Amino acid sequence: MGGMANSTDTSTKTAPQASDETGRNANRSTTPGSEGFKEFIGTGWAEREEAIPPARAQAAFAAARRAKVSAAFGGIRLIIPAGDMKQRSNDTDYPYRAHSAFAHLTGWGSDSEPGAVLVLSPDGDGHTATVYFRERAGRDSEEFYANPAIGEFWIGARPSLAHVAADLAIETRGLADFEHVIDAVDTATLVLREADAAITDRVDHARIRFAAEQALSTNAADTPFSIEVGGDHEPDGELARVLSEHRLVKDEFEVGEMRAAIDATERGFTEVIAELPRITAEVRGERVIEGVFATRARLDGNDIGYRSIAAAGPHATILHWTRNDGAVVPGDLVLLDAGVELDTYYTADITRTFPVNGTFSPVQRQIYEAVLEAADAAFAVVRPGAVFRDVHAAAMGVIARKTAEWGFLPVSAEESLEPENQFHRRYMVHGTSHHLGLDVHDCAQARKSMYMDGVLEPGMVFTIEPGLYFQPDDLTVPAEFRGIGVRIEDDILVTEAGAENLSVRIPRTADEVEAWVAGATH
Ligand code: GLY
Ligand code: MN
Ligand code: MN
């Protein structure tokens, strides 16, 4: 990045121009400021030919999702921002990703514009949906050539309002018009607070202003009203909750995306296995694993869906090992927990544990087969009408029984399973399942009654991911168990008939895994 201009302010409201000498990196700006230059660079460009696309496949599904939200919030204005760029350091930002609720309700994923906002405005019995986003500037603007954050000379072509309107089958307006939405905010207006702090702040202020004006106009200036800037404004929480709960059951488009994300993830895992000779040759072999998988994620999708866990040997006992800087040594196991996130943002979340040299040792196999039994027991209870927490309970029954059989528990398996005991959880402290979709831990704001205590319905997608982790310094287990961690994680779809393991094709029995690795190493 050559730093021709002085500004990297990514704010959609106040992006400074080249003439702003206080902007970041003004000290290395080389942008010519002469009128002659401005005239020259602003002219001589061919007319743009822009094909207006047909609506994308997801558009009709997103419209149906919006209709459901509309029905839940009749007469209430809803503001659902995509969120803006987030600074990493100085003038570099993290890769942009729109908020999942915005993506869910617009169908706009990795090609969405930072700072966009979806507004559902009450209209008759329902709502009108409008997406506001920063219109591209003309070639005669300084933004075009002198704004590294948003200028097309720097970041490439940006879509027109007409293009996005046709693509998403939704009304679009320039971000400047969002001012009218702020002007129309009343005390009933709701905003998805976590998506964009600046917009949330503006809505809070607008609600206070509206309430104050109401109070004044009714001669009741001392009437208290309960909105605080930076507070929690509980009705906004209701919006976040409903949007989260609406994502618990996936529609047909989403199930297709989950299958595609899992297919891409399978390719990534297979490519990692194929690279085992290079992985074992490097000092930081775990980084090779991370990099090989990340390459597949960028080739087939938007990115990895979460930081990959590439954990060899005793690192596999560290649940969120993402430093990934260890060596990969023959004789050890590798635990790889990774998922490809597609351009639509739907992500897989898969774990496989495999022996580096292609053969499980007897104790590695013993542990592996116990975890597999727990996974299969959990899968066996999945069907419409079952309760989410029963899936975890089934896996825990096996984990308690195995660790008791092996003599690790101070009580029997039955006693350990009593809520006041739970000694077996020392070897698996995490839960067995979480919903999966646009977020790896999807539907995070759903109520417990809909999530952990929720009844399974066709279209739900969640993980089953039991594991056993014996820390290197755990004196409750024999020495040969220490430093071994195994997790098997699959992505499960609840169907009308029961359940489908969407990731079953990725080798998961001990014999399948050995054959998979052998194919790459022999
Ligand atoms: N990769 C995070 C999880 O499995 O939940
Ligand atoms: Mn998971
Ligand atoms: Mn995982």
C-alpha cells in the first residue's frame, strides 16, 4: 500500500478527503492537490456499462425471513445495521464481515458494503424494507482516487444502488438518506445494538429527543422516560433475541449452504492430510496445517468460519488451542477443528483427530473409540420432538461410563452422572452441541427455553462434538493416557424422519481415519 492519500478513516459518515491535513498518514501523503491534476484525473473515463443482475437465489428466502420479523414487530420501525470496518492497527482494518442478522435478512454476505443498514419501516399491515449503503462517488470526486478506505481506485469497483436493488430484490437508498430514518426515530423504534455502535448511539439520542419533544408537546415535561444512551434499552434486546431465534430452523437455501460449506471443509481436511510430509518437516508444522486449511477456505469461500484449532500431541488437550505454533511429531495425534465459511457466511464446524504416522497406538485407539461411541450415542437421540439437552446427556452417559470403567472416577458412572457430582466432566469440560449456521455458535441470543431446553425441529443444524482430554500433568489417569486429546465433531441436520449427519463422509471411525492418513503417507 503506497500511501498516496492521507486518509484511512473508514467512517461512512465523515471519511476525510485528501485535503484534510489532520488525517492519518497525512505525513506521507503524496496526493497532488493542483486543480489541474484534479481536473485531469476526474475526466477521460469511459462510461460504465453495468449489467443489472437478476435477483440472487437467496433473495426470496431473505424476503420470507423479513416477513417473519415484520409479523413479530407490527407497527415498529426496525434498524438492523451491517456494521462498519473495525480497526486492527493504525490504517489497517480487520477483514470486513457484516453482522449475521443483517446477512440473514438481506442475503448480502461477503460482497456487502461496510456501513450498510437494513431498515424495516412500518407500512400498512407490514413493513417496507430498505437497504441504505454508501453510494459510490463519481470519478470526478476526490473519494474516487484519494480515499484508500472506500475509493474505487484503491479498493476496486463498488456496486450501484440499482445493481444491489436488483440483486437482493430490495429497495436501496444512499447512506445520506439514512438521516431521514434517524429523523423519523420514535420511542418504539428498535435497533440491533451490537451491530454498529455509532448507529446505536444515534438511535438512542434520537429516541431521547423524540420522547422529550413528546413530553414537551403534551405539557408533561417532567414525565420520566427510560432510554439511556449507552444503556441496554431492553426492547432492543427483544429484537436481538427474536432475530436469533428465527435462525434456529434453517430454510432450504440455508441447508444447501451448510452442505456446501461442509463439502469445502472436507476438501480442506483432505488437503491437510495430503500435506503431512511437509507438516512433519516444518518446525511449526501446526502452522502448515492452519495455512493449508485457510487456503481452501479462501478458495471455496469467504474465509475460515472461526480460528482453526490445529493441535498436535499434548496441544490437543487445550480446548481452544489456536496459537498453532507447535511441531507435528509421528506417534502423536493431530486434532484439527476447522470450518470453511462460504461467501454467504454459512460455516461448517468439523473436528477430526488423526494419527500423524497413520496408525493409532492401542491407548489412542481406546480413547478414540470411546469418543466415537459417545458421538454415536448422541446422534441416536436426534429426531424431531427430542430436547436439545438430551443430545448432550446421551454423550455424557458414555463419557461417564468409559472413564468409570477405566478407573478414573472416585464414584461409579451412575453416581458421577448425578448433577451434584459430574466428576467425568474433568475429562470433557465443554458441551456436546451448539447450533450452527451463519455463526459458528449460532443463535447465541436465543432464550434457554428455545436453545438448551428447546425441542428439536426439522431444519435445525447443530454440532455433536464429544471429546476426551487428558492433560499432560493429570495424576488421576495412567501415564500412557496423559497428553492425549481426542474430539470428533460432526454437523447434524434434524430431518422429518430423524437426523442426517452432514459430515459423515469425512472419515470418522478409527479404521477409516487410518486408511485416510495411510493414503497420504504411504
Ligand atoms: N470450533 C469451536 C467449536 O467447536 O465450538
Ligand atoms: Mn463446535
Ligand atoms: Mn469446532
